[in-house]
Amino acid sequence: MAKTYEPIATTTLGSASATVTFSSISSSYTDLILVGNIVGQSATGGLQMRLNSDSSSNYSYTFLNGDGSSASSSRASSQTEASISFSNSTTVPSSFITQIMNYSNTTTFKTLLSRSSSNGNTLAYVNLWRKTPEAVNRIDIITSGGYTINTGSTFTLYGIKAA
Amino acid sequence: MLNNIAALVGAPTAAIGDYESISTTTLSTATASITFSGIPSTYKHLQVRGIVRPTSNNADMRLTLNSDTGSNYARHRLIGNGSTVDATGTASTAFIGFFDANGLQTGTASVFGVAIIDILDYANTSKYKTVRILSGNDNNGSGQVGLSSGLWQSTAATTTLTLVMSAGNLDTYSSFALYGIK
């Protein structure tokens, strides 16, 4: 059997940053998995993602959230970025795992699954990227609401190749 | 912070773990089911990853193990549909259901749902098998995301996995890959 699940690249922030980018992503895998462990410089705001530098209104998402006392679900359509996590602490790290399924095919829109958690909630996201189907070769992790990713936050991109 | 991966991995990466690709099926025509059979018992866990588009809007996706269609399964689901959260459970049922078409077929043709299925300790002959699933689809105004768990009340080693829609077919280009984790 073919061994797979390869680490492609890792970033550990040496200084606070509003963005993290993985570019020139090979199309030789089937799925991409992005794992992040982050501390923010503010207790509000969120973490988003753009694919192939597309900032048009081609993204939409549905999420499921549990905050320790209640569960909720919401969605947003025609967004300019995918949503993968939000933060509510400047001290407690939050984490996320985002799966970009069949990222390199040129037939289907791309659907992403994310699980994220922090000291205040646990989340599951499904995101859709509706740009004319193309292989994903760049991921930009961006922030909103004045949120900045703090020093020491880590991001690792993995690739899985199906036989 | 910019990572140029071509620069970072000019040489092939070598740190590959014990995660192996076993088999993949990508549909060239709409098909009722996808089956992985003859699964070796040499791994600790299995993972199935895939994209799916149903041909029927009123269908859910179902998993059975070892072609067992008896009432030997139980399942629980937690689903968010963009406005409400629903938790359901069913005992003594004939499958593990985990993905609702949810109008996907009437949406844009290029939209596919996705699912990641973990079958834990699948080859153990002393325990029942537990399955967990993360799945979802979004169609820019509709969709759902769900967490599911399933139980198969059998101590047999899992050698066959079958994915089937409750109605209609899995549409062309639906694709599922089976992986083994050591």
C-alpha cells in the first residue's frame, strides 16, 4: 500500500501577523489538511481563509457551534472568504483542522470541512468555494475584527494522496 | 508570513507516517453504491474520505459493514442546518446514516458534499465497532454540517464497507478513498 499523509510545510510565527500564506502548493495530492494552533492578540474576531487569492464573493459556509450551555447553527452566503474559526481568548490557544477535499480537481467546486475549538466553544464548519473549478495552489489565512495572530502560533499543511 | 512551498520542498518530503492509501473509487457514471471489500486486517483504524453528489434530493447516505443489513447498528447525529441544531438517535437499525442530500441535487451542478469517516479498531474481534463521521455540504444559502457516531454490534473484523444512498444514486464524479492507519 502507498504510504501518504505528508507534511508539506510548517510555519511557527516569530512575530505577530495578520496573515499566513501557503503558496505554490503541489497538485499531486488528493486532499489537503491544514492544522493550526493559534493565540490571538484580541479576544474577538475570527480566522478566515482565501483560496488562490480569490477575494470575490465566491464563498459560503454553514456552521455548528456549542458554547458550553447551548448549541447553535448559522450560515452566510456570498462571502469574500471562507470562515474556519473564531477566538475568544488572548491567552488560551485555540486550534483548528481544515480539510480541503479533492482540492486539485478542475471539475467540482471545493468543499472544506473544519473543526475548531477554543476555551469558549467547539465548532464544525462546512465551507464552499464556488469559483470556476480550478486546483487550489495557494491558501491565505487571514483575520477579521482586528484579530492578529500572535507569536508562537503554528500552522502545518499536510497532503494526502489516494491510490 | 509567506510560505513558498516550492522553495520549502524542492526535494520530495520524506516524513511519511503510517497512513496508507488502500483503495479509491471515482464514479464515471451514477451508481447506487460504492463498496470497499477485501480490506486487510493489518491496520489499527480505517478512514474513508470522499466527495459526494446524490442524484436525489430526498436521500441520506448510509454506511454498512461486512454487508450486514440486519438491525445491528445504532447511530447518533448532531446537525446544524444554518438556523437550527438537531440531535437524533436511532437504535437497532440496519445502517449508519450520516449525510443528507438536503437539496444538493437541485443546486449548482459542481457542488459536492464531503464526508470523513473513521472506523476505529475495525479488525478487533473482541469488541463492537464504533464509527465517527464529520460531514457536510454548503450550497450558498442552504446546507448542513453534521457530527455522527455509529455502532455496529458485531465482533467480526471489518472486511467490507458499503456506502449507499437511501434513494437514487451517487452521481458521476462522486469519489471515496479508503485509508488504513497503523
